[in-house]
Amino acid sequence: MRQYDKPAENAAKSILKELALAHPQALANDHLYAMYNRTSKEMASKEHFARLISDLENDFYIRYQPEKGYQFASKILCDWWRRHYAF
């Protein structure tokens, strides 16, 4: 999370919190984009969102399943995130 500026960090934390609370259900891209827009109003563009989602995938936080949507890549990480951040 330290690599992000403050708005992107807040957006990433909100997305990960939402995914942790939804587990095991996956969330659609549109749902996560709406959350991103609510969290980071000053930089709410599709390009910034796509870059953030790509970073979260490349850092192995999340994975995309075409038929379902986005989920945590690891149940252990999801449980940790839920315990420490999803309150």
C-alpha cells in the first residue's frame, strides 16, 4: 500500500475491504468502479481505476475470473484483511 498516493491507497483499501466482506462471492468490475468513484473523487477516471486494479492483481491481492468477477487471490489474505481492516 505504501507505493500508492493517499487517494489511491484509500481506494485500494476500500476495494479490498469490500472484497473481504463479500467473500466468497466475487464482485463485478462495475461494482468496484462505483466504489472507486465514491472513494477517490478527484481522480475517478477509468484509466486510474484500471491501473489500480492491475496493481492489485500484480501484487497478488486479487484475481479476476471472467464468469464471476474479482475475488481475493488467497483465502488467507482475505481472512487477514477482514480481521484487520474490514471493520
